Amino acid sequence: MKAFHLKRKDFTPYETGVQKEWVMTNGIGGYAGSSVTGAHSRLHHGYLIASLHPPVERYVILSKISECFSRTDEVFDFTTDQYRNAENQTCYTDGLNYLTDFIYDGLVHFHYEADGFHMEKTLAFEHGRNTIAIAYDIENKGAAGVLRLTPLFNFRVHHNPANLDDLQFIKNINENEILLIPTANSDVCISLFIGDGKITDSETLFSINMQLQKELDVETEGIDCHYMPYYIDYEIPANSRVKISVVCSLEDEYGMDAFATCEAELDRLRRIEEQAGYTDELANALSIAADQFLAYRQSTGLTTVLAGLPWFTDWGRDTMIALTGLVLSTHRYDEAREILSTFAAYVSDGLVPNMFPDMGEEPLYNTADASMWYFYAVDKYLSYTGAESDFAFVKEEIYPKLKEIIHAYEHGTSFSIYTEKDGLIHAGSGLDQVTWMDVRVGDWVATPRHGKPIEINALWYNALCVMEKLSARYGEDPSHYRDLAARVKASFRREFWNETEQCLYDVVDGSTGDSTIRPNQIYAVSLPYRMLDADQEKKVVDKVSEKLYAGTGLRSLSPDDPAYHPTYEGCLDKRDHAYHQGTSWGFLLGGFLTAYIHVYGTDSDTIKKADEMLDPVRSHLYEGCIGSVSEIFDGDAPHTCRGCYAQAWSIGEILRAYTEDILPNKP
């Protein structure tokens, strides 16, 4: 299994290392994450961020554990933190001086060295449970000493900072466990197993003014505080090897051997890699990264997809785009079936949910493309599995929903979604934001795209072709879908071709075409069922390549456009103005690579060039969230990663394109 190994030069100075992050997930919506330095830099950082109602209602439980080793005349504090002092100055602790290596191999490992004292600290989840194990493997070649652990607890929604009034707990000690019950929710009991450690009351009950650099970067206060009621001391004999297990859990029962939990999680990840079946390093790395987004949804009892870490929940559009790479390219067909069933259960008025809110409210349906991508995902599922049992499953559970969606899009549903006389789909009006370019702030919609968006209609044609195929297989008359698809194709080719720019309009509204150069047109070339002639397809790919390709993704707007924003940074308002106005998106790279190979073929030179286009992604795996791919990047070089540090459709689409279009054709 691929191990991403960072040494001191890779995470120093502090300003460099704090921008590099790691994440692990527990399969039920919970996660752990921080920077590779050990210092938290986001509100969303912590060792146990638990999902109280999987996969939502996520709370920071155990923020971190600080370590300090002392001998008679020496003290080595391994804590790395950024904090604000009494004079409102930014200060740092010295733990980074002792950190020699950071390794991510599905688990995270920190290696510390100090005068004959070596400590490897490994974190791993007990999969499917709100339980995090912290394993300390210590080799002391010097005099005897004491290792002091200081756990920092919390109980706050993962995107909100704590204040001291929130940090109220009933505390108790039960032999080798610390037990905390937050007064805000007496149904929650936090257990911290400490083995043979000696517990003493902390001299300072609260840690205040932890400063979070990434929050400062987006122009917020960036301050958090924590509850630290106890110190835990362990005797470390001279010239000894000592292993210490610490486990934090919200479960009634949990494994208390942290090393066994670590090994069990590594075994699980090895099985995922084996099931995917690749020998290629990039494919294997992305297969492991794909697992981070799969989660159990309590409301259905089935698997769903978290759109992005650390803050997104399950989004319909993102899920359907990501599904092929996440679970079909990795041969996880049972999970694919469950994901399709999860969203089928929530189809309403012909719409697949746009998103499930984090705190468990009813799903939102403001999307025109999630339902269209659902057809794509179902078709891909059947093309990968091909089993009669899978066709039977789709016929019984999914096909009626597909018919419902087609009927709704033909005759009209919410958000001004309906078929116009030319057979093309109209979507959106007023303040609607129904495509993936969906920023809205109050009464301002950044990229409304009302009318007939290019990708919606490319997907509509694809969906009709899928329905023609399925209806014939299931013994129904396919002529309605075939005839409508033919009308859509003729209208699309007549209305969307921009002769001046030699590419496609982004939106057609009435007789007017929006000639803004955006990446949405790539789907007219990358989808399985397409409408353009070969010359037009090549011109679209060339235009996108020339104006929008940006290494780790495609820009959302051409740099030639006066509205182009080169960077995505600053406060939320600044970022919202840039989100779809130049920012580069990782998931779009998948469609681009598929389209590129479609028009240029699979000869060795083309495949070599397409593979080289992924080199920036290979480098990025060491730069943002280690081993994963970010949501977005600056449009201008050096294309700094932004947004969610790990994104499902970025991983899914890059893995899909690589394993479908590039890897099989490599010499």
C-alpha cells in the first residue's frame, strides 16, 4: 500500500507545514484530521469528530493529545500549536523541532526524536464506530523519565468555535478510563481509555486562544478553546521499549488495544486495494482515497457518499458524478447498489436531492442536474457489472424512478425545469441556482445560467438514450425515448454551436446563446451518448484545453473574460465571487481526459500525453490533504489548492478517467 512519507524539509518551516493536512474517516460520517505538523489550523480539525446521527450531526469530541517527556534535568515538549498570547500576538510552541517524519498510509504516523528518545504516534479509527485509537510506540535509549499526555476535549458542532460556557462536563474516573458527559447532551458519554497511566488534575482547566491559521486565511477570528481536566503520566524506564494505548470513544463498548485497532484498519484498507485489483501506484492511492467518502446513512440503513471533507454531507449531484470512480472503478459493487438505492428512496417530483443538511433536516432539491447524472450512474453501474441480477435490481427498484424523472422533466417540475418545444431542457428562474455553478448570497446569484444550460441538455440526451436501451431490455416500447432523443440532438446541434468561437454556448435562452467560455461544454464530448460531429468535438476539446486546462483541473471561466478571478481567497464574499468565475475544479479533469482521448484516440503518444496531464495531480497528493485531491484550485499558477481539502468527485472522476481511458491503453 502506498505510503506518503514527508520528512522535515517537507513540513518546515511551520508556515509551509501547517498548510499540509491529513484526514481519516470512520465510515459513518465521523472523521479525524489536522495539519502534518500536529498543529490544528481549522475548526474542522480534531482526533475524534463524531457523527451523532450518521452521517450528520458531527461534533468535535477529542481535539488532540499533547505529549511532553521529562527526565531529571530535561523537558521535551512535543506539542505543536499556534496561539494568541495576552498581548494579542501570534506565538508558537516548539514541538515541530522534534518532529522528524510524517507518514500517511491510510493511517497517520508522527515520528519524534529527542536525545535518545523516539516516539511514533499512530492514529486509526475503529471502522464503523465513533472510536479513535492513538498508539504510542516509544524507544528510550537514555535515562528514565515520565511521558505526560494532556487530552484536549470538546463538544461543539464541527464548524463552530467553542467558548468557555460551552465546555461544561460532568467528569468521572473509572479505573483506567476518564468519563465525561457534556451538559449540553446528557445522552453522550465520552470515554478515554488510558491503560496504566496515572491521572492527576490539570492545573489549568481550559486551553484558550488556540489560533487556527486556515481560519485566519479566510479572514475569520480563527480562535478555539478546549477542556483539559486531567494530565496522564506514564513511567518510561531507562533503555526501554514501551507501548501505550489510548482510545477515545462514544460507544458503550470499544477495543482498548490501540495497536490492534491500527492493524485491523490497515488490514481493511489492504482488502480494499486488493479488491480494486490495480498494480499501478496512482490507481492504488486513489482507490484508498475513495474509501474516505463512503459512509453509512442511518435514515436508509445504506451506504451514501460524503461530497467533500471536512464539511460537506451527501449531495446528489456530486454522488452521481463520483460514483463510477469511487465504487465501480474499485469494484465495490455492493456499495454502488446501496448508493443508488439511497438516492432512489428520496426522489421527489422527479428530482434527486441536491443535498442532505448536516444537522439532519429534510433534503433540499434545488438541482436540475443531479437527476440527469443519476441516469449516467445507473448506466455505468450496469456496464461495469453486467449481471442479470443487477438488471433485475434496476428494473424493480430504480427503473420506475427513472421513468418518473423523465416524465417530470418533460411536463415540468420545481425550479422552472421543463422541456421546451424544441425538446431541450429549460431550468431555473429568478433566484434559483440549479446547476453545479450554484453560488447564491441573499438575492445575488453569481452564475444564474437560467435557460437551457449546456451540460443539462447533454445529460438529457444521454438520459434519453439510456432509457431507450433500458425500456427495450425490459420489454417496453422505446420509441418515445428514441424519437425525443432525435429531436433533442437536432435542436442541440442547431442551437448550441457557437460558430464565432468554434465551441459551444454555455447557456441558450430563447434565441440568444451565452458565449462565455466555460468548462460545462466538455460533457457534450465526454458522455457515453453524444450529439456533435467529430470535427465539432475536436474543436470543443481544443478550446477547453487552450483556455481552461490548469493542471489539477479545469478553470470555471476563461482567463480572457473580464469577470475572471485568478485566485480563490479571503473572506466568504470574496471567495463566492471567485468560486465559479475562474477557480479551477478538480472533478472536471475527469471529463476532460475522457473527451481528449475520445477525439485524439488511444495511440501511444496520445496516452502518454494524457498520462502526463495527471503529473500535477501526482504532485498534489503530497501538497494539500496528503493522499487525496482537493475540491478547487486557484485559476492562476501555481494553482494553490482551496476549498474542501478532499473532494469525492475530484477523486472519483480522476480515478474513473485514469482506469477507464488511460491505464488500459498504457504501453
